[in-house]
Amino acid sequence: QAPFVESGGGLVQPGGTVTLSCTASSFTFSNYIMNWYRQPPGKEREFVASISVTGGSRNYAESMKERFYISRDNARRTLTMRVINLKPEDTAVYYCHAELGVDYSDPGDEYAYWGQGIQVTVSS
């Protein structure tokens, strides 16, 4: 069924902080590169950040580098993103995405999984 249990979204004030989390519920989390994407209202989905299977490497979209931080805890099977100094333009649906790591795969692993999306609304 649903590959993730997602949490952390909601209404937050400008200048505030949110922590979004996706916990894998139906696949081997430690076999996958993990990514965050977001889709603002009326706009296309855009890449936010990625983290390697072991957590040793991170990559951010240029505009996300200063205020976004991606992390993972393989023991807890959880992907997390912390966003500080929130701005109204951060309002979006945020999606976690699992991408199979070739060197970590097991037989039968699916190539990718998408979360249902976490709504973040930044407004006073």
C-alpha cells in the first residue's frame, strides 16, 4: 500500500521552521537514495534536495542551499528535511521520493517510490 508515513506539514508563520519526515513502511529504506521535491500551487514540481544511501553525500537545488537541510536515519527508516526562515513562496506540497541505489539493491526491489505529499502553507 502506501510506501511512507508522512508528517510535519501544516500552517506555519513566515520566519518559522518546519521539519518534514517520511518513514518507509513497505520497502527496504536503506537500499534507496532519497530525494525531496516540491510543487507550489499552479507551478511545476521542482527538485529540492537529495541524500545518498548511506547519508554521506547531499545535493541541493541552488536556491535551497541556505535554508534547507536534508538528513536520513536508516535505523529509523526515516527521511527528514528541516527548513528554516520560511517564506510565503515556500508554500507547496512537498514530496519524498525513494530511488533505488544500484549497489544496494536486493532482488525484487522496486525502482522508485513517491510519497503522497505534505502540504506546507507559510502565512500569517
